[in-house]
Amino acid sequence: MSGTQKQSLLTGTQPRGARNEREAAAHVRDMFSRIAPRYDLLNHLLSFSLDHVWRRRTARTFLHILGRPQARILDLCCGTGDLTFALDRARASALGEARSTGGWILGCDFVEPMLTRACKKSQTGPRSVLFAAADALHLPFPDASFDLITTAFGFRNLANYENGLREFARVLKRGGEVGILEFSEPNSSGLMASLFRFYFKNILPRIGAAVSGNREAYAYLPNSVFKFPSPIELSALVEKCGFSEVGFTRWNFGSVILHWAKRI
């Protein structure tokens, strides 16, 4: 792959037919709006419910922040709120009754049908979360507003990765942290990794299209993962955008990566 091609892939998501960042963002919003009714079902079905495990692990990674009574947490590209709720459960476990002393968790997305479902789910049990519409590339918050920013399987869909990271850095407090949970090409050549690649590229799109009625969205998923920066490339970009102590861990044969970093 040439340097020009690599730079193109590092810019942001490139849905088929999108000619610029504005069109890419509009394409993503429309696509996720259309699959919102079956989004949760397909997440759990296509991951064999491992998506619950990955979100719980992500929440546990940041217990040192969730356990602070005054901490303010922003879950971006929150979709229907599954990571937001996982963070809330971890915070409740860490703080008990002390979680009502000033801190809060806010889930944001720019796809309103997803937020509608998140709000509905938040009414099914005791929750301490709020939801609001917001574009991750143009956040409506003052500088240094949050102690932690997380995002699960949404960062990959941003029209510009660098601008997104710089916006994260802007609204994080100095010393605040970011956690990015994302899919990745498996880094192993073993049998299980090969089976996963076959499933992800050949089986998953067909099941997703059949259940959701939207072939395009579940063809986009493996293509967007293939084009997404490698963990090492993304770590370098995170560091470039104002973060230190950058690291990542691989799960599920290297197909799921949790990135973390601290705001300088």
C-alpha cells in the first residue's frame, strides 16, 4: 500500500459513494438510522453476546475514574447506550449510594433513532445516566468538561479521526482519560483467527442483511474494519493529538481492541 493510500485510510471513514467528510457523516447517520430497530438484536446475535463482555471489561478498565464520586463521564457514539449502561453499573458497584454526590454519565450520539432507543432502555431499571444528541466532531461542551471519554465501536465511523481525537482532548480535563473500543483485523494467523476472518467477511454480512433488511450496512461493517488504522497506527495518532501513556490490549483473537490514553 502506498503512502498516499495509507494516509487516505487514516483520515476517516469512507462509505461507498461519499465524496467528502460531510457526505461521509451524512451517509453514516442515515445508515445507522435505518438499522436502529434491529441494532441491539444484531449486536448480540452476531457477536454471540460477547459484546456484553467487551463492554464490561472496558468499564472495569476505568474503575479508578468511575469510583470517583465527582467524576464526569462522556460516552460518545453511544448508539442505544449499552456501554453507557455498563459504565453506570460499574460506577454503582464502586460507589454504592455515593454515586449521587455530583458525578454523572452522559451518552451522546448524532443518530437520533439510536438515542430514542437508549432513552427507552434507560427507563427499564434504576439508572444514573443522561442522553443527548451531539456530533463527536463538534461537541457542544466547554473545554475541560470531563474526566473520562469512552466510545464503543463508533470511533471507526467518524469522518475524520484526527479531528475527533483533538475534540476529545479539548473537552477532557488535564489528566483525563479516553477509552476507544473498536474492531480490528485479527493479528494472528492461527486457525481460530482464520475462522473469525471468514465469519466476519462472509457470514456476518449475510446474517446482518437478512435480519436488518439492510445489506449495505452489514457490507459496510467488515469493509470499514479492513480500512481502519491498525492498533499501532491509531496509537501514534492518539499520541499526536495531545495524549500520553497511550496503550491498547487485544481481545477475541485480536479482532477487538481497547485503546486507552491520558490527556496531557
